[in-house]
Amino acid sequence: MATYEPVIGLEIHAQLLTRSKLFCGCAARAGDPPNTNVCPVCLGLPGALPVLNRGAVELALRSAVALHCDVAATSVFARKHYFYPDLPKGYQITQYDRPLATGGWLASARNGSPRRIGLVRLHLEEDAGKSLHHGFPDSARRTYLDFNRAGVPLVEIVTRPEIHTPVDAAAFFAYLRELLMAIGVNDGNMEEGSLRCDANVSVTPAGAATLGVKTEVKNLNSFRHLQRALEFEVDRQIRILDGGGEVIAETRQWDADASRTVSMRLKEEMPDYRYFPEPDLPPLAVAPAWIDAIRAQVPELPDATRWRLERAYGLSSYEASVLTRAFRGGAEYFEAAVAAGAAPRPVAHWLLGEARRLLNAASTDDAGRLAERVAPSRLAELVRLEESGRLSGPLAKTVFARMWDTGQSAADIVSAEGLAPLDDEAALAHVVSEVLQAHPKAVADYHSGKAKAFGFLIGQVMSATAGRAEPEALNRLLRAALAAKVD
């Protein structure tokens, strides 16, 4: 590794969030029964003509604007020919020499150091169908084809070969996913294949002016797989070169079970695809006024949101990062709760703690799901109850869990379940006295200077009062009772 430098370029395919496909009215929806969202257009039947989906173009333009690309006044669709069972037409409608947008960049930050990665192009294309090789009684002899995905709109984003470590490649992919989700272009669902990445990788002697022979690793659908596949492929190419061999230009795929890349086929070259302009689609003209309208619709980008959360609300960089990266819509939920009257730091504490735990248990990272169960204004009410001392920390967690389960407000739950704080000092003093009598060792430990003993006794009183003891009164009464025992 000391004598070679990896050179990595990524090709990201992002499914656009449209209701219908790129050139027909079939639903662009995952999870439906196989071959139910198909028609003569997306199946490529004779005589069927494509009609471009304007909504897909708008989402692609939004991506181009957010990524600082130069949008072409006129772009052209082309036919890319290759023969594979899941490509019903025998060609893919894409863009070739005149794409929708060129140039652009994305600043990907890792370990606090922003790194600007340049882009080559951004273009529209249709997806292929899906070949199913497993899960059927005769899978050893047959491949099944589902064409529901054929014709689904994609935007392909191609980086320059400016990434030099697998870790940086994974970080770039992660931030691009975050950006596309933030601007409402892609749902980020990598398991369903709505966001996929191909990686081109070569190694070259450090300081050499020319790049080495590259291989392409196809269809990587997680950051971990991308990083591990690149680590393996870089090491594989270095071992070949150190052994006096030559790297072959080929397409490979990642075998996650074996933790290795395996050869699929020799790498196709551009002439192999026999590109030519799509005769059934006119050139796509984009007027400057359309770009201006799209630019006005692009929301605040994730880095700008993080910067603003830190400065406007006093959050740490970690807190701001989790709110924007670990939650879809997390920043919006946070600001809505603060606007409803809660202090910023406690709201962040709840979102990064209990709310995140419950969302993880529900297998989602969508703050919209949280808002359905616990509206931002109701979290603000809970925060105010806790901050005012009317709810202890443990009791507030219990109330929050009830809010998640029932959708009720904190005040209603406290009233219905008798969870109001125990602030009757006479009753509380009686409980304190009983706890001290039950735990003489802890009392002795406290008097010998062991600070943890005080926390233990607080916990015992809280347990005895089901978490209802008013914290300030409890602290004062317990210290007074301990002092009296010395006397």
C-alpha cells in the first residue's frame, strides 16, 4: 500500500420519487406483486411510444441545482444496447453524449475535514427489470423475471476519479444519500434498490502520471459493502501487480458472504453499446426560467442545516449531525418543538435518546413516524414538565413511552395514571426515614465520604415513590435526614 495509490470513481443510480415511470403511466412502486406494474411501453412491445415524465425531469433538475451542476439548455436521449434477460427492449433509454447536466461538486466531510469531490455528469435514464435467481423450487434451473422496475426513472451521478480511499468513498456515498433525501429526490432505501452504487477502481504507483487499469464493481447497496468491496479490490490489484501480473479491465460483483469480489464479464467499451439518439423522443429543452423556479424550491442543504443548528441553538456538532443524519426530518421536528416553547438542549437530549431508541425499535429513522405518535408540541410540553421539576427524569421517560403508545399528551397521562409529583413534604420525609432505616450500610458509607451512597439512597426513595418524588424536595429532605443521623 505504501507504493500504490488507489483511484476511485463512483457511479450512483438514484430512483426518483415519482408516482409513475419515466416514459409511461405505470406505477413506480416497490413491493407490488411481480409483473403487475407493466404496459406495452415499459415492456418494449412493437408500436408503443415513450412519453417523458415531466415530474422526473424536475427532480433531476433539483438534483443538478443542489450539486452545482451546469444544466444543458438541450439534452438528448439515446439508446444503449445490451442484451440481458431483464431488459425487455434489448436497449436502455438513457443519455449519452448530451446529458442533462455536467460538472458540479459535492463537499463530503469526514473527521471534520471537508473534501470537495468533482462530478463529471448527471443524466436521466430508465431502470431495467429484476432477475430473481433464488427462492423458487426450480431456482437451480430457472431465472424468474420481474419487470415492475423496468422503466422506473433514475438519475445517474458520476464522480470524477478523485477519491483515494475506500473510507472516503463510503463517506461520499453516505452524504450524497443524505442530500438526495433532504431535497426530496430519493427515499434512500438501499435495501429495496432505490439507491445503488457502482465503483470504478484502479491502483497506480504513487506519483505516476497515468492511471492504472480499472475494474468496475457493480450494484453495491450499502456503505459497508462499498467500503469492504473497495478494500478487497484495491488489495487484489496490488497483489496482482506485485506478483508481476496485469490487471484485467472487467466488471466484478461483491460477494458479501465470501467477502470478495468475483468476475462477471470483461468490461464493455462505449462502442459495444452502439449508442444512437432515441428516435421516438425529441431533444429535452430546459429554459433558464425553469432552472430559476427549481432553484427557488430547493430546500436548505444538510451542511447548512447543521451549521445553523449549532449557531442558532447552541447544539454541539455531534448533536446537529445526528439530528440531520440519523433522522429523516429530524431537524424540522426539533425546530417545531423549540418553537412550541421548549428549551433547545433538552429537546435535542430527548430526540437523541428516548426518541431515537423507540424509532430504532420500530425499524425506522423517520421523524415523521415520531410526529404521528408524539407531536412536536407535545414533546415540548413534556420537556417543560420535566424542566419545571413536576416530573423526575425516570418518570418523564415513563410518560414519554406512554405518549408513544397512546398518542395522548403528557398532562393527560400524568392526570389519568396518578403520576403527579409527590411534593407533600411530610409524606416524602416519612418515605426517606423508612429508606434510611432499611439501608444502614448506605448511610454509614455516606458518612464515611462515599458520594455514591447518596445517589443510591436517592434511587431507593424514587423506587419507593414510583418515581414521583419531587427531586428538589427529595434532595433537601434526604440531606437533612442524613445530617440528623450524625447528630
